Amino acid sequence: MDRPAEPLATLVALRGDDLGRRYDLTVDSSLELGAGPTVNVRRVDGAWVVSGKKVPERTIADGERVTVGAEVFSLLAGDDLDDRHAQLMQRLALVDDATQAFTRRYLDDVLPREIEAARKGEQPLAVVVLAIDLLDRAQRSRDLAWEATLRSIAMELEDTALHRHTVARFDEGSFAVLLPEVSADDTHEWVQRLRHHATAAATNPIGDTRNGLGSTDNFAVLTALGPEDDAEAVLARLTAGLATVRDSRAAELLRL
């Protein structure tokens, strides 16, 4: 019995429920990529050409990305496809492709270690969750440039956060900022500066990546490490607080 031909390349899903899935390619392949339309990928003179009903024909090289509908894929071509796919999966487990912030999985892994370090060093630890989906800027751009908005907001959080920090996706519409050695009061002041920055920049054009966060009355949930807290308790408080903020938007800042 003939063995199936080894793939010459593969497309790897970078986003969503299909994350990490491989679509192996031969010389000429017709594929249904995730929930997107069928695309044709063929090898022409050593290059890879992708085309489809809703995909303008273009040539993509090893390591380049192709967008099909709402899906994004990376082309891996050449040798050692299994090893390269494994390396890509390791990176995707840590870094959110849409924003380049850390993933929720990374946050879940690092929070217990930060809690332990804070207790050993008798240092404060604060965590803020920012409900980006409530921001005026995000609401106006969700259908047009949601990923670009998230990416620029993640960069702004990196630029403005206090001391040593970690910015990670908390859920689809929010970021968590982990602030070791920062008190709840200092974190509260930082959130207020974000609020001021958001209000001052609210009139900037949507497409301008220098935009501030966008104005809102309520977008943040802050919690500080308590004497008996473990990671599960901290995350549970933040999740419940975020739900309250999204439901009511009654206060500028919910402190737990």
C-alpha cells in the first residue's frame, strides 16, 4: 500500500477555535480553512500562490500570513514541518497573535508564581482587568478594526504600566495587567491616569494608532492580594467584578 505523500508545506491557524490546526499542502490543494471559504493553494515555480472566491490571488512565502475571511493562517514551507509547527504552537500558547500581549493561559500560569513571590518578599501585588469592549473607541471600531484597536491598546498599556508588569488577554474583550510590588492605591492612581488619557484622546480619529483608550465612565476592575488568596480566588473575583462592570457600568472603578 502506497504511503501518502509528505506535505510540502502547511497552513497553520493563528486565531480562534481553530488555533494551531494544520492544513497540509501538496503541489495543488483545495482547502476549506476553518469557517472561511474554500481556497486554492498551489506551488508555482517554487512559490506558493493562494486564491479563492473571496481571496485575491497572491503569492505567499514561508512564514508569511494569509487572511481568509475572519481567519488568519501562517505558511510553513520546506523541511522539518513537524518541528516548526511544534515551535509555533509553543509561541501561540504564550503570546496572543492578534495583540502580541500574553495569552490567558500564560496569565493563569504566571499568577500563582507571582503570588508566591509576593508572599515570600512581603510585597504587594495588584491585578487590574480593563474592559476594553466598553471603551468608546473599541465600540465604534469593533466591526471595522477590532484587532487593530486591541493591538494599539495593548501597546499603550505596555507603555504606561507601572514598574515590572505583565499585560495579558483576560477574555475576548478585556486585558489583565499584573503589577507586582505595586500597591492597590498606586494602581488606582494609574487607572485614573488611564481614564484621563482616555478622555483626552476620545476625539482622535479611529484610524489613528496614536489614539488614547477612548472615553467611558467605567472600564476597570482592580483587586489586590489578600492574606488568604490563591490564584483561583483572585481570578474568580476579577471575573465576577468584570461581569458586574459590564452589566451595570455604575461606578468608574470597581475595587474588590
